[in-house]
Amino acid sequence: ELLGKKRRKGVEGIGTRSSSTEEKTQRSRAMPNMKEPLSTRLLALLSLWLGFCRQSAFGFRPLFSGSASRGTWKRSSSSPSALLVERETAAVPPSPAGEPTTPLAAPVLDLEGEAAPKTTLIEEGALHLREYPGGLSVPWTQFEEQREAWWNGIVNSRSPDVVSALVEQTRAVGETALKSVPNPTRKLEAFRHQKNLDKLYQTQFKSSSDGKTVSVSREALSPFVCDEAEDVLVLVNGVVRPELSALSSASEFYLGSLGGAGDEIVSVLEREGLLSFIPEWTNFDQLRDYEDSYPVFDRKKFDHGMAKFAALNLACASDAAVLRVNPGVKVEKPLQILHVAVAPEESDAETLPTASHPRVILSMGEGAQARVVHSSVSISSSSSSAAAAEGETPKGGLVNGATVVGMGEGAELKLDVLQELEEGRGWWHWEQMAVRNAPKASVSICEILRGSESSRLNTQIDSPGECRQELSSLIMAGGRQQLTACQMIHHRKGGGTTEQLHKNVMADRGDACWRGRVRIEHGADQTACAQMCRTLTVNPGTKATVIPSLEILTDDVTATHGATVSDIPEAEVFYLTSRGIPRGAARYMLLQGFVEDIARGLTDKRAEKRVMEKLDRMAPDVLSGAAGR
């Protein structure tokens, strides 16, 4: 009250243009008096800011009711569960172009039941909220309508050709999930550091429909094929291409298209729930055994933003790569699944970049063992190469992938995930990977993100107890790349072991973001986990965002976590130079050792060599100084 009296004292001096008494009164309530001492003005501004935060974060009535925030909370009679804000004025904030925007009509939804978001408009000119399952309400504005149109444009342009009727059924599940999950925005915690999300919405994509017909030569694929792998399954724009693949007739496992899988394999995938599994949606309503546990996923703070893009993948996928290893089988040679994204051949302005939706399903039987290399590469068309040579932005495209892994009891899996799309060619890579571990099973995953203009790899591992998971990952961001890795490991029962190591190497204007989350539930005793993130910058101007997180809801556990961000350590450089090693060679040795700690665990040694070649391109000054190494 004292602060309000001080702000209202001498308010007629605010503003220079002629205004009505009502406008002056509104401004006097919202702005501090500039004639007051600095401390009073700062307190007033702080109070305004706290009022705004209180309104935005908790939905409370604003502390100071000005012309832009004045409103009353009201529940709609037609939808009691939807909490709406009714404006006192009918004016809607202007659009980005500066023109007044007409009130938006409520969107037409073809879903019913609890899965459908509920949208209600009170009256003309009122702001209405769209309420999604899970308790999240989003204001339905012009920008939200534009985001919705972006998702619908990709779905509506999908190819009608599918490999089997089973894909049509899974598409229906994806459509339902797509409309029951809010659109990603930077206001959500999962995308708060995704700076180029708005740029993604501004780029229009068309779902690829030429996966079966686009021309790709074996010579173009040979650099990315693992030398040790005897079985290689090739997908082009999300569709399996048997003529480009090299598959044996082994009976111990099946590697091929979902359309060619037998009824026995399909029944196994259905029983394990792998065909239509969508992370953070299928398992969104996981119930806790204790009432005081906060939710695992809530669409607001704890999610990693997997559900929307995974649902888009399921709704648009025309095929799926399936690997089923029979129980008790040990596959000696590595298996490779190679996805190739091909840019559109046309270079005119009307041609939209393509969006491909590769889907991979891995099922390990009880006691099975296998090594799998999952690679994502791109091949630019001649027009895209010419555009890049002329300094123009090539068409590129969006690779929206999804990988689902189901483990049997006692199974062992070594999985390498390689993102090697072309840099500077307009490629976007977003992939969601969900792993469902099993008791006495072991999963070892190595992730490498080094290509594309923007990449985001979300990984979710479900640990039911008495199992082991190792997760090592590496981000190499150079130029103006923005690469993100989000990892979540959920220990539901005790006895599990987790080792998590992530590394970032950044140069030029590279931007790397890592979010690591380990959650240990009530009763998950005797759980051991170690989480570490290390970041190394080659030069100033880079940006790293690292967020390690441990959520421990029990007592008898062993858990550690940490994160470091540094330049090449001068103390270690000094140690090497004191042994007679030139300074440039010493810096390169430290940089090389930092990367090799992750890269040497790859099954494909040719991929390891490509990782080191990318390191040489990222640090040319360090490399030139190491000529005598």
C-alpha cells in the first residue's frame, strides 16, 4: 500500500501527449512516477515484474490491472474444465505485421473423448484457452494457429501409399496423439534453449512421397556402409529399399521392412507395445506408488518434448525398419540400418523442402545379443549443390525420425546412433528414441551428433530394475550449428546401474545443449548411477548449455552428477610442452583425446575416422599449429 501511494503521487507528469483521464489513470496504476527517487522507481518496477511472473507462471489475477493485463478469471458454462480469461475490451493485440487481427474462431477438431483438447470461446473478442490432457492450457492466438497449420501441412502432404494395413492403424494412433499434445514453443521448459524453433516453424515442409522411386546409387552409399556389417538395411526418405540393401537369409533374426515381417513377428511387436509406442504420450499417465511423488511427465517442466515429433513420425510414416532377434541368438556380425535423406531435385521457389519420417523398431528376445549401427545421412541433389556453391541456401529438408527398442530378459544390445547429415545444406534432424529395458538385460548406446544445420536427439530409457544401461554421447558443433541432446533415464525399481557420459566440442559459433535427467523412484533401492557432462571450447564465441539433473525419491542409492565447461586446459598444455612437444601439437593431442574417448567406442571404424575428420575441420588453427605432431 505504501508503494502504491508513492507511485500515485504526482502521476499527472507521466506522458507528454494529450490523453483522456481514464488513460492517465490506467498508466498511473501501471507505471512508476519518474519524479520519485531511483530506489522507489526500482521497487515499483520490481513489483510490476513480480506481478507479471505471478500471472504467467500460476495463472493468478495480475497485481496491477493495466490496459494490457486487466481481466477476470471465469469458467465457461459449456466446458467447466476449461479455465478462460475474458478481456474487458474487444481489441486483440496487433499482428507482427502491424495490422489489427480479428478474433480467431475456435478450431474444428475431429477428436472426441478425453484425448481431444478442449477449446471454448466465450464471446466475440475474448481470449480463449485450449486445454490439453495433462492440465496444460495454451492461449489460442494467431501464432498458435500458425503453428497448428505447420503441423497440419506436413500431415496433409503425407504419401497415401503404405506397406501394409498395419501402418494405417498406427497412423491413426499418431493422429490422435498429434492433436492431444501441445505445440512446442520456447515457453515450454523442454524447448527453452531451442533458439531456432521459430525458424523451423517459418520453414514449410512437404512430406516425402518419392521414397520408393528417388534415384540413389550404391556408390553414393558406400562411404557410409560399415565394413564389418554383412547385413545392411537401407531406407530412402523413410521407405525401405531392398534393391539397395544387402540382406542375408539368416533364420536367427529378421531385418527388413514392416510389410515383409511375418505374423509371428508382428504379434511379438504388438505384445511388446512397440508398433505404436510414443514416448511421453503412451507412458504419460504412469501412476506413482506414493501420493507424494510428482509426475514423471507433465507437458510443462519435466518433459523433453518427445511426444509431438514422435506422434508426427507415427502419423506420417509409410514404412518401418524392423529388427527382431530371436531368443537365445547371438549375432556375431554387426547389423546396420542406414537411412538416406535425399533433397528435392527441383530448385524453383515453389518446391518445398521434403520431410521424411524414418521409423526403426528393434526387438531383442530373451538372452539375445546383437550390435546395431543406426546411421542417418543425406545426399544433396545437383540443384542443391549448385545453390550451395552460389552462396544460396539449399533446399535440404527435415528428417523426423523415431526409434523404439524393446529388450527381453537377459538380452544385450550395443547400439550406435550416428547423425551425419550434410552441413550447410539446410538439413534439420529431429529424432526421438525410446528404450524399454528388461531385468538382467544390458543396453549400451553411443550417440554422435556432428551434421545438419540443426539437430535434436531425445533419448528415453526405462529401467525396470536389476538391469544395466550405458549412455555415451558426443556433440560436435561448428559453424552456426545448433545441436541438442536430451536424455532421460527412469529407474522404476531398484538394483539398476546407469553410466552416463556426454561431451561437447564447439568451434566458431557452434551452439550445443545437453539436458540429462535421471529419476529414481520410491523403493528403487540399491540403484547406482553416474552422470557427467564435459564441454570443451576451441575458440571464443561458442555457446554451451548443460543441465544435469538427478531426481532421487529414495534413500539407499549411489548417485553422482556433474558438468564442466572449459577451454583447452593450459596446465595440461604446459605439461606436454615441458616434455618437448610443440604447443600446437600439444593442443591437438588434448583435443583429439577428448573426442576419441567417445568415438573409439563406435563399432564402425570408418565412422570413427569421419568424426576425427570433422574435428580437423572444426579446429584448423589448432591443426595448422600441430604440423609437427
